[in-house]
Amino acid sequence: MNQPLHTGRLVLTPEDPYLLPDDPEAILTKLHEIGLIEGALESGPGYLLGEHFMQLVTFMGCSPYIRLQADASGEPFCHLLQDGPYPRPKLLCGTNTQPPRCEACRKRLSEWRDSFESCLTGNDSCKVGCPHCGHRQDPFTYDFRQSAGCGRLFLFVENIFPQEAIPSPTLLTALELACIGHPWRYFYQQI
Ligand SMILES: [Zn+2]
């Protein structure tokens, strides 16, 4: 079977990359309540998107064609997956990832992939050194804007192109409430 091309995903995660929500199930319950998701998929892990998905996530462009369930075409469709929880933060990046900026000098780390990789496979307290100013920074606190992100629990809205759709304030507030007041953020990952 041919694996369809990965169009990308919208990723939601708590702003604090070290935060592990106490009750991941409560987050899914909240998403059911607000109509972002419906029942579990029959074809694999994940959830069908619910009746309010198109209000809770805003699509750019005038008339997007969004496939919300499997059909005869076999084309990928949008659905929700929960990823994690992980014992320590994980960096999710992809072909869309832009070099992050150093928090001290604000210059971009163009060769970031190698230094991050050795750090992320090393010990927990490893820091990435900035080649411009020498500042050492926790790799999980780098700002990739919306082109990558770190966390211990993620929600994936599958088959969304980078920048194609943004979560509404209502959705972000609902996630925050389900996570005892910890704010959430979003980014995109294209593999
Ligand atoms: Zn620097």
C-alpha cells in the first residue's frame, strides 16, 4: 500500500514544554463537549472531528475543501490524534522548521539541527550553545515561532498544511480550562 504524502499537521500543546497535564483524558472529554471531536476512528487510532470543528479552527482562504472522513478516494482526511504523554519534553520539527533564534542575541542558529540532536540525545540538563554570542540555552525553550515546538503531550489535527488553519481563541481557552489554567500554544509540523 502506498503511504499518502504527509500534508502536515496542526499541533496543540501546553505553552510550558515541561508541563504534563494531570489528566489527558479530561482534555479529550472537553474536546468532545465543545464539539471539536466525535467518536473514535474505526480505521486506526484517533478521533473523527466533530460538528463544531470548522468554528473552533479557522481556515484561511475563501472556500477550503476539508475532508473530514475516509471516503472512496482514499485521500488523507483531517482527524485528531493525541501524542504522549512523554516522560520528558520532545522536540517536534519537520521540513517546514525554520532556524530558532537565540534568546540572548536574537540571531538565528542556522546550523541548529546538529547541536540540538546531540543535546536531545544526551543528558537532561544539556544546553545548546549559541555560535554567535556563546549563550547557553535549554533546547526546549528555543522559539521556533510556529515552525516547531516542544512538549510532553500533543494534540495533532492531521492533514493540515502549515498556516492553513489556526485554532480559535475559544478552542485555546477550552484547552486551558481542561488543563487547570495552563495556557496552550500551537505550531505546524510537516514531515
Ligand atoms: Zn546568541
